[in-house]
Amino acid sequence: MAVISPNFNKWLEHFPVITTPKVRFSGSRSKVRCSNSMDSGKAKMMEFPYASAPIKKLMVELLSTVDDKLGSSLHPTSTLPSHAQHFGNSAGTAQASLHLRSGLPSSQIDLILGGWIHCKLPSGGALNITTLSAYLTSSTDAPHFLLDLIQSSPTSLVLILDLMPRKDLILYPEYLKYYYEDTQLDRHRQRLQALPEVTPYYSPSLYIRAVISPTAILVTIDAGASESKSIEQIIEDDISPISKDLLHFWAESCACSAREVDASERAYLAERDRVIKNKTIEVDLGSSLPRLFGQEVADRVLDALKECYNK
């Protein structure tokens, strides 16, 4: 759901507004066919140059999973124009990269978006965000996938990881049981919260809290005073296997598994997804991107995202 991060503005309250932008251009259940092949010569997933080594390793592995399991169901190249794929501000204090691949007409995948933002903070240090989100079409009611890693210090980070439900879990208890209870997805949250370095993270956005699942992982991990594990060890030993397991489940049981959806349900799902995607742009990125990159750059990126999101 979050294009970059649903809690982005928390770290940017005192970030100076960029007023002289300059664009930097650069380049019952049945199986749906999801081949593990793709034209690797036409598609190259992005790198994460400012992420820590274990986060970069995790993201590369996740993107490889996307390629291996879903590559032939996606357009091989980014759907975004070049000016929305790589951009920065005129001061050189913020850079970002987005890579969006739309699903083929025969696919249940709407789009998959990966990206990162790096910005130097006025107080010193830097904020680094890496993200991977995946939306399905209204041909299925299976959940969407969301991962955000938000790091503003070398010893701590915020993790947001979820399969976002697309039906009301009160009105459709079988949906809750099928995707969240029978699969024991809550074991991932329980595993992380058993670590002494982990505390719950409460998004300042009530909207974000309203759209996530009961098994969503929203945690702050602070290893600064830890005597047992470093932040790198926690990423490698805990965050990485949990993230990979959840993406694997989503790819196999959501993206590549057919569910019967009638015409009225499809209309409901399409409208719900449209609202969520546009709300993300309006509430989150509409305020944070202009502050980081200037209004001109932000407008070009936001317009490109809106076009891809509303096709």
C-alpha cells in the first residue's frame, strides 16, 4: 500500500523545503499459470546503494524471488518514465529510485513496486527507506503485499510487513481464517516481538492502522544497547527469513492461486484498491516528496505514479 513509507513524514518535520528543484534523469482453488522464467536481458531490478549490507542482500533476494516466480506474468521493463525512476533534489541531499512493473493482461498481478529513498537529515545522519509492495487485480480477492524498512540510525530501524486484506474480516470470517488463521501468519510477529530489542511500532496514521491485517508486523528494532544481537544480526537471522517466507507465501498462495470472484465483487475490489492507491499518493507522498525533492520533481513523479496506478 505504501509507495515508499506510510510514516515518512515523522522523520521529515524539520527537513527544509526544496524550492529550486532540478530533475536528475537516468535512464475452491486452482493454479494460475505463473512461469518462473523471464527475459532477464530486458529487465534489471534496481540496486539499493545506501542500504546497509544485510538490507541490500535481503532486497536483492526478494526481488530475485519476484523474478523467479512471477517474472513471466509481468512486463519485463519498468512502466514508469525515466524521470520517475531515478531522481534527486537540487541540493544533492536527497535521492530516490523507483522500479514499477505492471502485470500482463493475463496475470492476476496489477503491479509490483520496489524502491528506495535516501536523504541526509538536518540533524545529521541519514534516513534510508527501502520498500517492496505488490498489488493484485480485481480478478482475485487475495491480499496485497507490503514491506517497508525505515532506518534513520545505524543501530535501529522500523519494519512494516503485511499481507493487506481486501475484504472486511468481520463480514467475511472465512477470509480471515483462510489467509491469516489457518496459515498461522501471526507466528512471524510473535517471533520478532519475543526479541528484547523489538518493541511495537504505532503508526501516527490512523488510516494506515485501518487497512493493515491483524497479523501485520509494525515494530521498532533498537539494538543500540543490546548485549545479545546487533541490528545486522537481527536483519539476517530474523527479518530476512520472515520477509522471504511471507513473500513466498504471497507469490504461491495469492498471486498464483485463482479464486472465484463475481462481477459485483470485482467492482468492489477495483474501487477499494483505487481508493487505497490514490490515498497513499495523496496523504503520504503528496506531502513528503515536495519537501524532499521540490514541487516540480514531485509533481512529475506523482503524476507518473497516478497514471500507472489508475490504468
